[in-house]
Amino acid sequence: MSTTLFRTIQPNQFSLFGSTLLRWRRSSNFSVRCCGSQTTTTTQKIKQPSQSRIAPKNHGSNKLDEILRDYEAVIGIETHVQLSTLTKAFCNCPNSYGSHPNTSICPVCMGLPGALPVLNSKVVEFGVRLGLALNCDLSLKSKFDRKQYFYPDLPKGYQISQFDIPIASGGFVDVDIPLEFGGGHRRFGITRVHMEEDAGKLLHSDTGDYSQVDLNRAGVPLLEIVSEPDMRTGIEAAEYASEMQRIVRYLGVSNGNMQEGSLRCDVNISIRPIGQTEFGTKVEIKNLNAFSAVSRAIDFEISRQALLHNQGQADQIVTETRLWEEGAQKTVTMRKKEGLADYRYFPEPDLPEVILTQEYVDSIRASLPELPEAKRRRYEAMGLGMQDVLFLANDVSVAEYFEAVIGKGADVKSAANWIMSDIAAYLKNEELSINDAKLTPQELAELIAAIKDGTISGKIGKQILFELLAKGGTVQGMIKAKDLVQITDPAEIEKMVLKVVSENPKQLEQYRSGKTKLEGYFAGQVMKMSKGKANPALLNKILQEKLNAKD
Amino acid sequence: MATRAFLAVISSSPNRCFITPRMIKNQASAFSSSSSSSALQFQRHSRKPHRISRSFSSETNSSVLQPPDISSLAKTARISLTPAEIEEYEPKIRQVIDWFGQLQQVDVNSVEPAIRADMEGGNLREDAPETFENRDSIRASIPSFDEAYLKVPKVLNKE
Ligand SMILES: [Zn+2]
């Protein structure tokens, strides 16, 4: 069986296969299935990635490599974003994660007879914001539909969703692939964005023959984003998913938290022999609650399906939903699908159509923040390297902090370096966000300036940084209080150099007899005597003069 | 309980309607009934063509609709029917479907599609939380609790 083969392969190797060995190909037309309906969509014209994008790595003559070389994966993602509104989608119940179970309920979200839904205006606003951010066309008139299915987490027996006329459709998103995964810029099509309500939360007890339901989440607003099947590797899919998280966070429509389930990704994946235009059998993967899981599950699934193909068992790839098991690092069958589920969609009779005016759309467009992609391109134009760009633009709070620092006149590269290295390390260690840092952008700019103009040394700068991060205060205040001003007076440095040289006659002799490495020892002693305040360049210059002086 | 299945069938039209056979006759004669198979395909007023697909599982472009499969309808509505009931309902539901067959013969090519029944749009709500006062009576009507959770039979597969 193929499973024995899998056991010998480490999961991290899968991501290598996925990112390096699956070739990038595309055709101009895709037929996609979404929500049970057949829609034909033309994908966005995208930039063809340059040939040198990813050079296939040489893993020797690994059999699996050979297999994977002959197939490409076709990946589409459905992303559910839970909106950070104060109330549910169609009733006034508070939308609050973590409340006591079954307390945020009312006749509307419990589906009691006679209760009527009324749409939350924020849901429409967030839908428009996200639709615009994803470069979609908006439907000035859209509507809600009922999607019927029976399940204990769905009190009404149907979910209010949007079926044939979503609020937004036909967009795209641009992402940058991190350098460690080959780098490059990609554009992925967005089929549609639609508004819908969440179901309740179902908990399965390990023991006992029953399940538990919490209906606090029933009726909470969601935006579902359906991508075109434009992704080819686990890395691309994970990057797409992280861009969705960045975008919803930049827009302030959701906290995008995957662990809490505020951002849920379902992946559709099929593989086909390279050159084949028809899609292979599509498998859905659920239970992906981290970006690394998205990437690894896909790479696992590509390998699994490629092996089946290669063993002449392609017929064992069936339409099914598989679950990602994080512990075992594999996907397992959750349920096989017997044809498409019939949700018997029909227009929601209790809700009027959703009408947007052009003025409303324009006002929201005008209020959109700078989005991650625009920010990355702007940072790149400032001369920052891609690693810096991706780090700074990843988190909107970090980006704002960085921009506040350079807004105070700080050197761009220095600001980026301080934030990415010492500040990031400190915050990570203390488990703080940049908003909690006691060091204000103003003071970081002061610190960078003080080092640049030679008032303090870089070493002292670092000490001050950690004090300011922990306690707050000002750079100038700390320099004065601790007498940290850099010593730049050559006479004063010379005095210290002479003292150190005369106190270490043995080392001096060794130095003069050729052990020039000892210069570092002398420099260290002088720096220590100056309490770290001696200007390093001056110190080295004077030290060399004295060490090499013929007396 | 069986009404739910009927409702789902009736409501499957793009425009929800409760229409009597008489009304349909009037409508059908008001428009010339030179039907075309495109009667169900609307062009949305947007830059991109957008096909509105029907939610009938037995979708067909011909004006003759498939006869109803009462057993499968009952299954999707989670109701059990006796063979006698199936026999009783079959002609009734077939009649409903036939009405839609007539509707489909209407040529609506020149008519702007109404995506919803005639209702005032823009009826939106402020995003202001309000706790429903009488939650206790809702909870009191729930048959089985396990601590704070509703207790339901174990279910693992959603479909
Ligand atoms: Zn409610």
C-alpha cells in the first residue's frame, strides 16, 4: 500500500516537493463549480511568472520526485471570514466570541415561527469594503437565498446566504511569495464574495453518544470568498490565505483569527497529468486552522494523488471531503460525496433585495485604507529589500509604527532594521504586540538620530532601546540621566588608550612581535573603561597609533 | 410537516410566487407564448454576463418539466410518507410543477429580470446590540440540555 511509503517521508519534505517540483502552467479558461451551480468564468489575465521563478531542486533520483514532475495541481480556496460586527447578521443579538453558551439568542436566530430577519447595515458595508479591496465588480442589486439542509447547528433548517447574485464577483488578489519559497509575484482570481450567516457550534463529546450545540454563533455574519482555481502549490495557497487575513485585518472587517475560527479555509484540490486540460477529480480538505496546515495538507494531498495516478489507481481518487490531521500530518477521509448535495436554494422571502447606490460605493471606496499590496509596492520603492517589505507590511500595526518612525524623519533602512530585529525579538519574548510597546515611534526616531549624529554609540543605543521598550521615557532624558553621551574628544580617548596600553605590557610585547589579533583585546579594554561610550572609530584609530608607535 | 416540501418546490422559481392557475393562464395569454429555451436564462445588468442557474435538481431547458419524484422530495424534506400518501400527493405536486412548465413558456427576453418580489429595498438595521429579554423561555422550550449546551444525537457527517 502507498501508505507505507508515506510514513517514510517527513512532512516538511512535502512542502519542498510542492513548491519546487510542480510546474506552473495555466489555461485561459476554467470551468468552476461553486455552491452547487455550474458557472463559467474567465480567469484574470495574469502576469506569466518568469522562467527563473523556481529552479527545480535536485533531490537526486527520488522516485516521488519523478512522479510529481509529471503532474500539476489545481487548487481553489473557499474562505469564510467571520465579521467583527457588534451584532449578528439578522438580529440584534450580540456577536461576541466566548460568551456563555446559548446566551446570545433570540427568536430570529433560533428560527422561531413569526420572527423576521432584518439585515445589519454593517454587514453590507463590510461586504462592499472587502469586494472593493479584492478588485471585484459589485452588484448594485443583490439578494439573499435560503440554502436548505438539516443539521443540529442550524436552528431554522436553512442558512441565509447569497446564491446566484453575490454582492461582489470577478476580482483578483496579488501576493508576493516569500523568498525562502522561491519568491515571485502572483495574481489569483476571485470568483465571488457573498454575505451569509454562520451556523452554531457543534461539539462532539469523546464519550457518550450525543453532541453538544452552542447557538451563540448561529446567525453571526460571514463573508465567503471563493477563489478561482488558480493556485498550483501548497505555498501559493498558504500565501493566498495569509493575504486574505492581512486584507480583512487592514480593512478592519474581521480579526482574521484562524484558531478561533474567524478565518476558515476549505481547499479544493485536484491533480492532472501535465498537458491535460480537463480537471482531475476534486477533493475538498477541511480543518485547516493554520497557514502551515494549508500548505502541508495540500502538498500531502498532491503526493497522495500523484502516487495513486502513478500506480494506475487513479480511480481511487474520489470526490470526497478529507480532514487534515495535524498530529499525523496527513489527510483522512471524512465523508464521500454521493453526487452534489441538493440545497434547494430559493430566494429568501423575508428579506428585501440589497440595493447599493453608486454614491455609497464611492464613499466606501474613498474610505479604504492603503491595502497590503499597495503598501508592499510602496515600501519596495523606498528601497527596502523584499524580506523587510514582507515583514513590515504583514501586520498593519507594525506598518503604522514603521511609518510613524520614518514620519519623524528617521532613516528608512535603520528604522526597518531596529523594528525587525531588536524590537521584534523583544515583543516576541514578552508576548506583546507593537501597540503595547512603551517605546514611542517618536523616541525610536530620536534614538536612530542620536546614533547617526554620533551622540551615542550603537552599543549604547541598544541598551537605551531595551530600557525604553520596558519602561518608556525619552532618549534625551536617558542620555542625560545616565551620562551616556559618546566620548568623541580624541584627547580623552587617547588618555584611556595610553592607560590600557601601559597596564598591559605583556600583551603589548606579544602584539609587537606579530600577534596583531590582540588589537581586539586592547579595544575591548578601552571600551570597558569608557563604559561603552568611546566613539569606536576614534578609539580604533588612536589605539592603532599607540600600539604601532616606536617608543 | 409535508407543507415544507411543497413550499420548497413552489418557491424554487426565481421570483417567489403564490400563483393560482387562473393567474398563470392570464399571464400566459398576455405575453405571446412563442417561448424559447432561454426563458430561464437572464442576463444580469452588469459588465459581465452572469448566468442565473435554477435550483431544481431536475433542471431542464425544455418547457416540459420532469414529473416529481415524491420519495426523493420527502427524503430531502426529512419526512416519511406512506405509499398511500405518495400516491395521493403525486398528482398534486405534478400539477404545481406543470404550472411552472406553463410559466416557463412565457417569453421574458425583453423584460428586465426582477431579482426579488416587489419589496422596498434598503430596510437595514443599525449595528447596535440588544439582548433579547425572554431568553429563558426560549431555553425552557429546548427539550434536552447538557450543562449550558443543547444536547443532540451524535452527528459527525454534514451533508
Ligand atoms: Zn438573535
